[in-house]
Amino acid sequence: MSSEPEFVLPLALRLGMGEISNRRMQLLAAVHDTGSISAAAKAIGMTYKAAWDAVDAINNLTSQPIVLTQHGGAGGGGAQLTRYGVSLIEGFSKLSSLQSQLTAWFAEQNIDHLTQDLRSLFMKTSARNTFAGTITAITKGAVNSEVVLKIQGEDTLSAIITNGSVDSMGLAVGKPAYALIKSSFVIVTKEAVKTSARNQLCGTVERVTDGAVNAEVVIKLAGGNLITAMITEGSTQSLSLKAGDKACALIKASHIIIGVDQ
């Protein structure tokens, strides 16, 4: 997986196989200006939760952090961009200006539909967890195959998909791919356990967001990846989960969707 940034149209920042939209780049710029995720979210009209989700997704796409966060303190914690992050938003700002000129040219030529058609090619997904990585192993069975994906920080994910899917997507060892996991498919424990779940990823609780019925738990793995689980409030209370606690995410291999770029 390449870690070199590449700008593409409609304007987005491509990092490896993932892309950071114009909206998220605005969030990064606001974080740089305010030193706070909550203040940055307010500045660009984004909800606090959506801003945190965006920061998690951005950091999961890169080989090195873009946003560093700090919890607690009199001001409720803070956030800042790394040098790498600052260089990215500076480059993005310059290219945004060039894109405005290009859009104006499209308008003059009466071919605005080209921009719209290009945008329609970009996929969005409801899966809360999306990880970019490289396929390291494929083990075929009679009907299904186990696909092992190496993601950021040497962590791996094993997925069970049909042989037909392996063939139709052209999956092979060394090929870049995505792993998509719904947050409701992630089971949380406070320590490593013996389980039939093929994937057991352990790390530290980054934050817990309580709701009326369910709670969102974000676990930061040793390699830097962030994985989000949606569990009941009762489970959160029985586990006494809080930021800084050790925790593990359990995921069945059959609950992981594999995707590739066309």
C-alpha cells in the first residue's frame, strides 16, 4: 500500500487507497487553526461526533498520524496536526484554487455534467469501520475462501468470502484491498479471551460515547488503527469501560466485507 499522497478530481486527497474529501480537509484546516476538534466542528458546521468519526477515518488511512489528540485537562483536551498533516492541507489549499479555475472553465464550455458524472463514481458506505491494507494470504475451500488483509501497524484481519467473490474481484496476494466492518458486528471485551471469533484485536479505549440505548466504543490498536463498536449501555456499564482501559475487539471472519478499487 502506497503512502504517497496523490490529488485527484473531484478534488480529494488520496492516501494509499483511501480518499479524504474536501469537507474533511476543511475540518483538518479548522483543527489546525483552533487546536480543538469540537471548535473545528463548530467552525465548519459539523457535529462533534461526525468530526471525531472523520478524524478516526483519516488517521486510519495513513501510514503516519495526521491528527494528534489529547484528552482531559481544564479545556477538555485538544488536537493538533502533525507536520505531515500541515503539509497536506497547504497543498490541498493551493490545488483548491486551481480547481476553482477549472470549474469556471467547465461552466464556460457548458460541460458541467462531466463533474457531476465523476462525483457519482465515488462510493460511500454505511460501514463504520473501513480499513485499507494489502492481501497477504488467500486460502480456498470448497465454497468459501479465507482472505487475510494486513492493515496499518502490522495488524491483520481475516475474512471469509465466497470463492466466486475472490475470482470476480481478482483478489490475489499483494493486491490492495479494503475491509469493511459494521460497528454492531464488533464485540468488546476487557481482556483477551478464547473465542471462536477469527479476529481478536486488542488495544486501549480511546473514548466511550453514551447514548439512550447503545454506546459507541472506540478502541485504538497498538498499530494506530481505530476500531469502533456499538454495544448496549448495559454492556458498557457491566464492563465499566472508560478512556484509557485495555480492551479487545472480537470480529467474526464472516462479518468482514472485502472491497477493491475498480
